[in-house]
Amino acid sequence: MDGERRTDGEQAARWNGRAGHAWVDLQPVLDEMFRPFEQLLVESVATERAGRVLDVGCGTGGITRAVARRAGHCVGVDISGPMIDAARAWSEMEGVPASFVCADAQEHAFEPGAFDAVISRFGVMFFNDPVRAFANLRRAVRDEASLRFVVWRDPGENPFMTTAERAARPFLPELPVRRPDEPGQFAFADPDRIRGILSESGWTDIGIRPVDVVCTLPEKELVRYITRLGPLGMFLPEVGDEQTRARVVDTVRAAFDPFVEGPDVRFTAACWTVGARAATAKLS
């Protein structure tokens, strides 16, 4: 949204509407594309030997299920009804000891001290009030519980993630511009901002380190990926002129040629891995 801060209601509408359904439809592609981050978070839980784990912004539940297989149980929370429905269906089908809550983790009344660890893969950048959100998560865990999440670094370090909107903008000048100070993919690009949010919300021993991971997806899925997700994926269905839509798709697909290697698309995901501990003095 150009020049305006997204509200919690707008986030709910987004993830219960077009964005949520797109993630469900592309679940197998996205789970495989981000598999390295799943492995990173699962290993962190195994190292901590955490028995009760909360997965924030769990989406369709791939990481929730993976952690449940290692830890014995994991609870996933997400604001998106369509994604939670898919997560529950997959969990039941696979017989995995995972459960799911459809709620805003910023506001949800978790049982105090119920968890030993909180994890998230790209799920914490969308809070309207991140200090309030992480304080709520702090109340949900025991003292000294671990927090580990992955977020994107600066958009300049992630050209794959901004190629579609840059290529489309000459045709769609009204395409929304991302703002670094609003909820969204790059809201946690600044490590100093992350430290400030966590310190203010009851977390300590904060560690932030860069990680660069090569991700892949099938080239045959690329057009579906770029036309369903991100700012362009949300905006393209609003373009009434079919000829303009076709020109945009052709132009944007060509812009991704540098990332195509035979049958695969490869790109480097430039992210932060963030770790912290729940401070002993609980917030009221």
C-alpha cells in the first residue's frame, strides 16, 4: 500500500484472501524451495532439545510438521484460514503430532509459559506492532526459552525477490511500492531494528548473523510463481486489460532469464538468522 501502514485487518484480509490461497496452491513448490531454512530451524530445535515448540506464521505447516517429527509435538499459528486448513489436512494425512491455531500471534492469548521454544521462517515481518507481538510471544514461553527465526535482509541483496515488480513497473506505474518501515517481506532488513524490537519486548542474548542460501524451483513453475505471489501477484488480477497483462507476464518472465539454469531456477536468499532467549523477568 503506497505511503500507508498496513493495519492488522488488512493483513488478515490479505492472507485470508488472494495471498493465502496462492500459498496453498503453490505449497509443494514453496516448501521445496525453502527446504534449507526448514533444515536450519529443525536442527536448532533439536539442539535445544525443546519439547514444546511454537511455529509463528506457520503457513501450510511444513516446518511445524518437520519439527513435530523431531520434537514430538509442535503448534503452528497463522492468521490465514486457508493455510491453516491446508496445514491441518496435511498433518492428519501424514499422522504427524502437530496442531494448528488460526489466530494473529500478536494478539492471541497463548497459555503463559506453555512453550520451550519459538521458531519462524519468514513469518514475523508482518506484525503491525512488532514489539507488542514479540512481548506476547515472550509471555507464551518459559524463562530462558529460545527464539530462532529467519528473515530477509535488504532488498538490494535479494534481486530475485524484486525482479518481478521492477520489470512490471513500466507497464504498471501504479504497482504498490514497498516501504521499509511497514509490515512486509523486508521489514526486518535492518539488524539494529531487530535488536531494538527484541530488547524492548523481553528477549535477551540476541544474536543476528547473515546466511546466504541457494534456493531452487522448477522452471516450469516460474510463471505461476511470479504471477501469484509478491506485489505483482497481488496486483495483476486487478489489471482489466488482458493485452496489458500478457505483455507484463512476457516481460517479467524474460527478466528472470539470468536465474534460469536448464530445468531449474536458482537464486541466493540473503537472510538473517536471529536467535534470542526469554529474559527471566517476565513482562506484565
